Amino acid sequence: MSVADERAERLALQPLCNISPKSGLFTGTWESFKDIWARRQLLGLLVKREIRAKYKNSALGLLWSLIRPLVQLLIYYLVIGQFLRVGVNYPPFVIYIYSGLAIWSLFQEIVAMGTSSILANVGIVKKTRLPREIFPLASVGSALFNFAIQLVILIFLVLITSGFTAGINFFHLPLSILVVLVWGVALALLLAALNVYYRDIQYLTDVALMIGFYASPIIYPWPMVQSFLVDHFSATVSTIIQEIYLANPMTLSVMGMQRVLWNTNVDYSWPSYLGYRLLVALGVGLIALWLSQRVFAKLQRNFAQEI
């Protein structure tokens, strides 16, 4: 008997095992979590690979993670803050903008990179049996690394300009970051799976992120939104639109960051119950994350064939 025949005979004696993820809403979720946790070292390696690949063969290296947001900050500060004179009424306007830009950049990077993460790892997806969720999660790790650098710079700017006076409102900072992470991962998982079947998803995502940026009070203050709605709509309609605007988790997260890091001496009108709104957004986001993971688990069974 040849070596090939012996190998074929041994393989025939091995029991078959189902490598597809379980489809149950609760049992499937727990099995997927255990599968991802068992490969946490691989996830760490993928995060390091994402970070290194982004700055490979670049002279400035990690500095590029700061250059783009700082250039954006300078443009918005000059155009919106100085030329259009918005910043005059809301000093220090540079902290106001940078707080929003930092948290938005985290969300944008998670969603944008997560959406294309499966197609960016075609070779591994086709040849290796592993939980495909680790590819969008690797994008999250890379985004968090860049956000940490920006947050350090932001805190330094706060200390040398106005200092911290958030007090009891300091809990808005970690809560805002948690909301962004939960919703970012939920969207990354869902869009990454859909992008395998419909390649237009990644382009639609770019457009949606561009719209989402201007739908959050990053380069303009929340009181300007209130004033516009009050001046152009009846009291009832204005209130309804304001609640719809505040239902956006990113709007709440941006304002949560600003409330902690932006210390201004002007009378600023924050939305009522901002902390409770963030908690609700976090709770709804956890449900969205769970559902997105189950959709991802359902769709990933045919990834290799579709790719």
C-alpha cells in the first residue's frame, strides 16, 4: 500500500466535525464568544499586523496617525472658528473641535476598516478555519491604538489651556467611548458580512460616514441646532426633530466627550439627561451588537464561496 493510500485510509477513519458556527440565538452567541476568546492571541497578532502594515515603509511612521486629524483640526478651527467666527462665542474652540474629531475618528476607523476587513484577508478566510469575527475586531484594536495617541494629545491640550472641571460629569468620558465601541463593532460586523455579498456596501459606508460627520455637533455647537429648529419650526415639531437628532449615538458620544474635556466660561446649553441618554444608547447598542453578530455568523458560512 502506498503512502498516499495509507494517508487516505487514516483520514477516512477520522470522525467528521461541523465547522460551521452554531445558529442558535443564545447558544450560538456563547459558542462564537468562546471561539474568539480561544484565539485571542491570534487576534492580538492581527492587531499588531494592522498597525505595522498601515505605517510600513513610511518615514514618519506613527506620526501619520496624528497628522491627518491635526490638519483637519487646523482647517476647521480656521474656517469655522475664525473665518466664520463661530469659535469666538465658544472658547476654547480648538478643544471643542478636537474632542469631537477624536471620538468620531475612532468610530469612523472601526466602521470603515471593519467593513473591508473580510475582503482584505481573502487568503486567510479561504484557507483557514477560524472565527471570521476576528478580522473586524482587529480593525477595532488598530483604531483604539490611534485613538489612544489622539486622546493623550487632547488631554495635554486641555491641561495647558483650560484644565479639567468636569467633576461628577467625568463618567461621560468612558461612557461615550463605550457607546462608540459597541455601535462601531456592531456596524463593522454587519457591514463586513454584507460587503462580501454586495461590494457596493463599502462605498455606501463611506458616503454614510461623511453624512454622519456633519450630523453630529463636531464643528458646530448644539445650541446652533436648537436655535435653527426653534426659528424655523413650531415648538412641537422642533422638539420632535431635536429628539431624533439626539437619538444618534454618535451625537451623544461627541457631546459626552465635549462635556468632560471642553472647559468653557460661556453659558452652554447641554441636552437634558445626557448621561441617561448615553446609558440608553449603550443598552440599545449591546442588543444591536448581539443581533449583528448572529447575522454575521449566519452569513459567514458562504464567505469562501462568495469571495
